[in-house]
Amino acid sequence: MTHAAPKNHRTRLVSFSGIDGAGKSTQIELLVARLKQAGFGVALLAFWDDVAVLTRVREFSGHALFKGEKGVGAPDKPVNRQDKNVRSWYMTAVRFALYFLDAASLSFVVAKQRRSSADVIIFDRYLHDELANLALHHPISRMFAHLLLTITPQPDIAYLLDADPEKARQRKPEYPVEFLHQNRAAYLALSKMGGGMTVIEPLSVAEAADQIFEKALKKLSPNDLQPFTSPAQSIETAPKLG
């Protein structure tokens, strides 16, 4: 049940983006644990589940039309997905239409969440993760990305977890390493296009968690967040991902 936010309450938005295998889920879990430990109300949204439109149709196209495999890749069980890595002029046109609809849905979801009583809303992926699937070296794709970044609400903090594509693919083998290199370059290009992304360089889990929390303290209201055990100090006691 969603409760109305008290007067003058401002819900903060935080998003995590990056190539597959960059460690987003781990860092989200760590940040959620620290914020809750400090007594803050935290809500977690997944872009694909809570924002994206026509998800069943999109999944069907990846499996049936492009013969992509289902599931999430693991080191001992790699899969060969065929969806966002499929590049063609007609797929770019389809992506333009779908991403525009997703941007409209995102605006609605953010407006609704800002009326909730949660102190922080954390998005597992955001619009940036879709725009990074475009060939941003083409002027039309760049103009389209600029447009959507302009008309959609941007998070208070948009983390971009940078990662080495080869190492990321070892953790989550779903897409060809060549695509991961292209995808990483697109993310870094987005970070310079006015998306306001905070880039976290490739680091150990504990080091990245420290940087993420430190930057959160600086960007979120200093009256809202109080110091407590650092991620590096309490990382072993944080909830583990399944």
C-alpha cells in the first residue's frame, strides 16, 4: 500500500546503470542495506518490470524472431541472448518507438513514486540503459537520446558502474564481448551527454561500495543522511544476493 508523503517531504531518486556483469545488483543490495540500517524508507524498482512497456512482446521477439536463448547467464551455464545486441536499421526504428513509450511510462512512474512516503527510490537500471543500446555515434541516435534525456525526470544520483567487458562477461556470459565493448562505449558517451551520470570506475566490491555511499552522502540532503558503518566495514554482514 502506498502512503501519502508528508508535507515538504521529497523522495530522492537513485539509479544504477552499466553493462551486464558490472555488479549493479550487488551494489544496489549493499546501498539498500546501509540506507535501511540508517532508518530510511527505501523502495526498489526494476526498470524492466516496473517501467518498460510491452515486455512480453519484446521477450517473444528476442526468443522467437532472433532465436535468442532464455534465462540469465552464469559462469557455469552461459546463454546466447539475441535482443539488445541485434543491430539493424529496422530494429533501431523499433527501439526509437519503444524507448519513447518507456520514457513516457517512466515519467508517470516517477511522478507516482515521488508522492510515496519512501525517502529513497532506487532504480535497478534506468532510461540510460536503453539509450546505451543505440549507436550513439550516429547523429540521429544522439539527437534522439538528447531528446529523451531532456523530457524525462533524471535521478538525483545516476550511478554508472564501469567495468572491463571481458571480466564482466566472465561473471555474466550472455552477450558477445564485442557487443559489451560497444555497450560500454555508449554508456561512457551518455555520461558526457548531459545525463548527469556519476561514473564509478572498475573497483573491488568493497571499494566501489565505499565510493557509492560517499557520493550519496554528498549529493543527497545532508540533513537526511547520517554517518554510520561504512560499506567496507560491514560488507561481510550485508545481505547476500541469491
